[in-house]
Amino acid sequence: MSHPNHSLALRVILFVIGLAILVTAMFLLLPYRTINGSAALFTTVDAIVLYAVIFAPLLMDWDRDALAAGKVASMGIVWRAIVPYTVVTLMVLYYTNSMPYPPLKLLVVVQLVAAFGLAIALYLARETEAHISDVAHEELAVRSSVTRLRTMADQLVTAAAYLDPQEGGTAKELVTLVDRIAEELRYTTPVHTEEALALERHIATNIDELTARLGAYDFDGTHAEYEVALARDTLVVIDQRRRMLN
């Protein structure tokens, strides 16, 4: 795998080479010393700006998804702005070099309006990216509590694995209740409210105590009335928690 600094250096070199080729071609092909010298200069500047708009993102360590923030029809805000800007610029360049006396002032205004629109799109893309990132972090925080409960429930199932449900009585009921706890938590929807968090803390406390009791060296499930009651209470709280929806 290539080092990030080497990758950036290669991108910079390619960008500079491409820019040098473009500028050289402009100076060799355009009539700077004629009556259309202003049009030639405008063409050169416009072409350089267009080149930078299209290829400058290669120099930035942006996530490809960041450029596509706010996806609409599989195209991000940035790309939906670059495409029309490119079309407008190419049209401006065409009229500048195809007309005997191009209206340079009007074409400059059109180009500035297009550049302003592109700048707004870049700003909106950055804002959208930041919003998406905030939402993702918030959702991760919301899910973390439920994910933790599921992990704890799996540990509880492991702690109860040595109990033999064939013995009947409290051992059989306890195994059934533990399996139900894990199953109910598996389908619990994350909800970010203080009430939901309080219930989740209650569930976590119960599961912690159950896991500790089932893991005790002298626990065989023969007289597990308290543990059964604790598991039932846990299921009641889980049911209350599952009734909460965003």
C-alpha cells in the first residue's frame, strides 16, 4: 500500500503537468498579439479555472462519499454543480472564439454568475456533509446503548448455557426466560429519550445481576426463584422499552 504522502505528491505532479500542458497549448494556439488578444487572454484564464474546478478535488483528501453528500439520482451536490458549470464555461469559450467581435463583458458576467453558483454548491455540499456526519454520530450514540444490551444478553445466554432445561422446575423456566430476553433485545429499536435510557439502564442492571448469579460456582438452578423473578422483571421492562418508537 502506498504512503498517503506519496499519493498526494503524485497527484500534485500530475495536476501540475496537466496545467503546464494546458497553459502551453493556450499560448501556442491563441492569438494574443492580435485585435482579439483580450479574447485570447480571457479564454486562457477561463480554461485554467475550468481545469482547476474539474481536477483540483484530486489534490484534496476528501472521502469520495463526502463529494457525493446529499446524493440525488446517484450524483452529489458537488458533481451536480460542476457539470452545469462546465457546460456554461464551454459555451462561453465557444462564443468567445467563434464570434468576430465577442461581447466579452457579457461573457465575463455569465462566467462570474456560473462561478458564484458553483461556490454556493460547494458551500452547501460541505454543510450537507457536516449534517450527515452529525446525524451518523447521533445515530451511532443512540444505537450504542441497545447494542450494549444485546451484547450483555448474549453473555447472559452463555452464562445460562450449562443449566439443563430437562431437569424441569426453575432451571427450565430460567433458561426459557434468558432466551426470551436475548430474543426481545434483538428486535428492540434504538430510541434516544431520557425515559428510554432509564429503562435501558434498568435492563442492564438486571442482566448484570442475572449474569453474576448464573456464573456463581455454586449455582445449579435448583432453587432459582429470585433469578426467575428477576428475569421476569427484565422482560417486563424490555416490553415497556420496546413499546417506545421514534
